[in-house]
Amino acid sequence: MPETSSAPTLERVPTVDDYKSSAKPTWCPGCGDFGVLNAVYNSLKVKGYNTEDIVVVSGIGCSSRFPFFVSAYGFHGVHGRAIPISTGVKLANPDLKVLVVGGDGDAFAIGGGHFIHGMRRNVDVTYVIMDNEIYGLTKGQTSPTSNVGFITKSTPKGSVDQPLNPLALALISGATFVARGYSAKPKDLAELIVRGIEHPGMALIDVYSPCPTFNEINTFKFFRDVIKNVPEDHDPSDRAAAIELAMLDNPLYCGLFYQTTESESFDRRMQRLQTKDADPRQVLDRLFEQFS
Ligand SMILES: Cc1ncc(C[n+]2csc(CCOP(=O)(O)OP(=O)(O)O)c2C)c(N)n1
Ligand code: SF4
Ligand SMILES: [Mg+2]
């Protein structure tokens, strides 16, 4: 799979420690986000990028503290704005490897509009969502992925809203790489993240990452019984089949649902257009054509 930029790699064999910062994660013991962090360290080790060529962008939430724990450039942004910030970073320097991280509230509530347009715009960044189906940082409110009947401080009689389906939403919005991971399977997740990084466009990986402190329903025990790998005969170029798999509640499939390399990434397109505009002869020719 061609990569859209060729960031130089470390000159020696990389280790996971190369990508760990000196800040220790402040998450609660047992938080699913630890598994996601490990998977990210391992995926960066596989790619072997120099830490100064990586940027980790997040919004606000427990999961959005992520940039502090990675030895790379980081941007802990504004709630729901990780996609626009990462778009700016990638357009400013397309050679950077940009990882976007955050929670389900950040991605689908306040950031819901950006999510849809991010998917169809297809900027070459990798978006890892730690989906715990709750707002963790603000101490446990219902999120857009919480199920009907979910009782929290914000819905004491149970949520009355249908949950949003992140993968199906991404697929109908024009996403070019759609996958689901599980934080208790960090090896599989690391492989998915590597594939996402190598995808020449926006790669969405929605990860079930339980919050044992505030979500007593979607626990590791709950997922153990329903998580399965995407069927081996699933064709990831078949978008309709991917939507069908994404809509299932049981099993909850993990793995690559959909990938296409047919649409050019936004940053590539912009680079191509800018190069064209930057040629003064062509600009002049076009002006003369306009006035002749
Ligand atoms: C503009 C704005 N609105 C609301 C908040 C309060 N707030 C902070 S984090 C958060 C939700 C976090 O949930 P999620 O994104 O799922 O992350 P998690 O903590 O679960 O990892 C909210 C509502 C805020 N910081 N900024
Ligand atoms: S509140 Fe939940 S999501 Fe936040 S750190 Fe604790 S376990 Fe993780
Ligand atoms: Mg959350």
C-alpha cells in the first residue's frame, strides 16, 4: 500500500520505549485506554518513525490526554475540534505522520459535524477513537454511543436516544478506511493502527475501550462474550457488506471493515493544486485566457 509521505525512520532498530514520554498516564487503574496506548506505542515501533516526525492531536476528555504520554509533538486541543486541528497540521506539513485521538463524546457529540466532513474530506491522518460509550472526564454522562436505557447522572431514568453507529456513520459519510478494535486485544489493535497509518487517506479506528469507573454495562466481561474477528470471507472493498457488519449488535465484529484507495487524499489534492497555481507561467496563461 503506498504511503502519501515518506517520513524518515530511526537509524537503529526502534523499541517501544522510544515512543514513551516521561509522563505516566493518569488514567484510573483498569481503564481501557492503557491498552490503546500500548497498541499505539507498538504500531509506532513497527513503523520506526523519528519522534519529531509524529504529531498526536486530541480534543478534550480522559482519552484526549493521550498526547502527553507519547514521545512526539502533541496538540491537546479544544473539545470536539481534533479533526480540524489535525487537518491544519497535515496541510501545513504533509510529511508529518498525524495521529488523531480522543473519545466518543469528543468525536460524535460536540465533534459530530467535523467527524462527518472529516470522513468525506479524507485528510491523510489516522483517527483512533477510544469509545467507552460514556463521558469519562466529566464523571459519567450519557454519550452518543450509549445504549437506550443507559442510566447515568444526565439520564437518571435511562437514555431515551438511539445510539449512533460510528462505523456505519463513517461508511455513509464517504470514509476510505473503517475499522473497529478492542483495547483488550492490543496486538490486533496495533496491527490495525499500522494499516491505518499506511492508508493514504483518513483511517478511522473506533476502539471499544471500557471505562470501569463510570460504565458498569459495557465492561471487559460484557465485551468478552460478544467480540469476534471480522469473518475471513468478508471483502473489505464491499461497502454495503461493511455497513451490514457494522449494524450488528451481536457479535460485535473487530478488524478491517472497509478500505478503498480510489479517492485521493485531501492533502495530496491540495498539494497538486497548489503546485499548479504556484507555477507563475500557468497563472499568467490563465489570466490572459480570462481577459482575451
Ligand atoms: C466546549 C466544551 N464543552 C464541554 C466540555 C466538558 N467536557 C469535557 S470532556 C467532555 C466529554 C468527554 O467524553 P469523551 O470525549 O467520550 O472522553 P472520555 O473522557 O470518555 O475519554 C465534556 C462534555 C468542554 N471541556 N468543552
Ligand atoms: S474515568 Fe473512565 S475513561 Fe476516565 S480514566 Fe477513569 S476509567 Fe478511564
Ligand atoms: Mg467517552
